[in-house]
Amino acid sequence: MDQDFKKRLATLFNEINKEIFRVGVHDQNIEIQDGKILIFSRSKRIPALDALMDEHSELVFSIDYALSLKYKKLLKKKVEQEFDIKITALFRDYDPGNERSCTVICY
């Protein structure tokens, strides 16, 4: 998995972010080691979620969870199709406080 792979993966990752959140990734770093792909990225949070957080935190957490599940499902599908990789596990976490996420793809 070379630089071309990383570039194509970064483009795919950004496209999925745009598809789900309507905004692209500001920056990202991709590392590959021992059957794992690590993607560190920064992207804006959906402003409406911040507006609801104080009065409807349970709703916001539910929406965050649903969006994360959708993101992981779509990322898994597209990575497996595009790169012919069998993903065994995919983990993703987003910290809204600093607008950073970490994605781990195991294959």
C-alpha cells in the first residue's frame, strides 16, 4: 500500500464526509501498519447539533451515534469495493470539542 493508495483513500474518505455531513475534511493523516489503516482527520461539526446540545443532549448523542454508524457502514462498503480489501473491523470516534476524528480500519 503505497502513496497512491493513501491518496485514493484520502479522496474517498473526504467524499464520504461530504456525502453524509455536506462538508469535507479539513486535513487528514493516514498511517498504515500491521494490517491496520489509521486515519486522523479534522472536520467541522454540524452547527445545528451544537445549537441543540444544551437543551436536548440525549437527542444530539443519538443523532451522533446514528451518523457514526452510517459513516462506518458506507466507508466499509466503499473501501472494500474500491480497494478489494476485506475489512475485519472498523472503529471511528469523533470529538466534537476539537473537531477531530480517528478511524481505524482492520483488514
